[in-house]
Amino acid sequence: MKKTALVSGANKGIGLEITRQLAQRAYRVFLTARNVQRGEAAAAALRKEGLDVEFIPLDVADSTSIQAARREIGSRCEGLTVLINNAGILIDSNRNILALSEAEIRNTMNINALGPLFLTQAFADLLVDGGRVVNVSSGGGAICGGASTWAPIYCISKTTENAITMQLAHALADRQILVNAVCPGWVQTDMGGSGATRSIPEGADTPLWLATAEGLRETGKFYRDRQIISW
């Protein structure tokens, strides 16, 4: 069976680069995004590069959308080798948590933390034994040495995503499915801004390594630059 991957939030930035490089490594990749027009355009551009990429609409904050994507992808492939939970938002940079609205808080938690959980739940039975789940997190979610406050609900959502990573790793351990979180660093994406210190390919490096590296045995860990870091 050809190796197959699903990447959420993949119409731009790190998700798009992960999709490109997985396809360059002979994976069949399902590129997913909330925006249908942008998602279809991104997938079409990669196919023009000769890559095996298909677009599937997916809003990770919408259970109906998740289930529809599960049915569609399940009808197109026998199993999923890699699941990359990349979709995320940052809407509270340099704000006080007391000033955030309920809608902003719930939206951030639904996309950044619960999205990876619900998506992994939905696709767990399609994941092949020995497969990989990679959760694109952030160093802002680390609490060792003190929690970050520069984007409060974003950071809380990433702390939660890290905790979910550990729980999923335990739940899927009997099938040798490795589940790890990764901080890509400060990357020159729409989220990171042009002043960020890392290029998009640099940001995609460790997520790709976690998804594809042969001989990797660690699960339920948090990585940056291919090294385990503290939660």
C-alpha cells in the first residue's frame, strides 16, 4: 500500500510545505483546509509539480466537517500512514486574558486543542498500525519554568494540545502508532510574520522528521529541532 498522509490547515505556510515534502517523498497526501477555493488552488498547484495531492474540505472545529472528511478519505484509501494536526489560529497576541471574549477563547480552544483530538479520534481506525500522528504545537504551550503570557489563550490552547498528545500516545501505543507534539519555532508564515527567524522549510523540518524518520521509537514527547524538549 502506498504511504498516505492527511495534513490539516494545509493550504499555506507550514502545512503546505509539509504537504509538498511528503508528496515529494512519494506519499499520497490529502491536503485539507476550511477555505475550499484556497485549498483547491493549493492542491492544484502541487499537482502541477507532479505531486500526488488531493484536496478535501475540512474544518477541524466542526464535527460534521470532520466526519464528512473521514468518510471521503476512507472511500479513497485503505489506510492512513500519517496524520499531521497542523491547523491553528492565533488571534490574541499581546493581549490580556481578562480582555478576551468568550467567542475568541472558545474558537481558539476548538481549533488548536480540541481539533487535533477530534480529528485523531475520527481517523484512529483508519490509521495503520505503526503509523504516526504529529501535532504542530508551540513553545508557547510549555509550562516548565513558567507559562508564556504573550498570547494567553493561544498558549493555553497549545498547553492543552500537548496534554492531549500524551493521552493519545497512551491510547494508541498498543498499535505502535507514535504520537508526538512539535514546536516548529518562530516561522515566517502569516501567523509568525515576516520578521520571524525561520523560513517555512525550516519550520517544516521537525514535523516532517517525526512523520517519516525510520527507527523513531519515542511517543508522547514534545520536540524542537529534532530534540525532545520539556513540557
